[in-house]
Amino acid sequence: MKVVGSKIPIPDLRIEYETPEGEREMCDLEYVTEHYRDHSIAEKRAAGFKLYGSEHRGRRPYGPDLVGGLISL
């Protein structure tokens, strides 16, 4: 985890996987909805999270295309 300002942002989801070379990798995901404020989005980006949502804004929390979008990562 990375310190941003004086906080350690926690992702919604962390995916850990093994590469074909046998190395361990991870991807931190954040599902951004219409309730996120600009400073919250900036904090998540600074932490290195991969943001998911319709242009990172305006999505409802349980949109029908959530799973399809995550699978295409």
C-alpha cells in the first residue's frame, strides 16, 4: 500500500496473480460511482489504483456491466 498525503487508501478490490514467469503481480481496483468527489478520485489515482466506472464517474454502484468491465481488464 502507498501513503498519499497522510492516509493509506484501501482499494475496493485487490487481484493477485502469478505471471507466466512465476512472478507475483497485483492490481488494485476502485469502483467509482457518481458519489465520488474530485479529491477522492485524485487520491485513488495517486495511490496507483485502476479506476473502474463510466469515464470514472456517473455509474450506479451495481451497474449491469460491472462484471464484463472487470473481465476485460
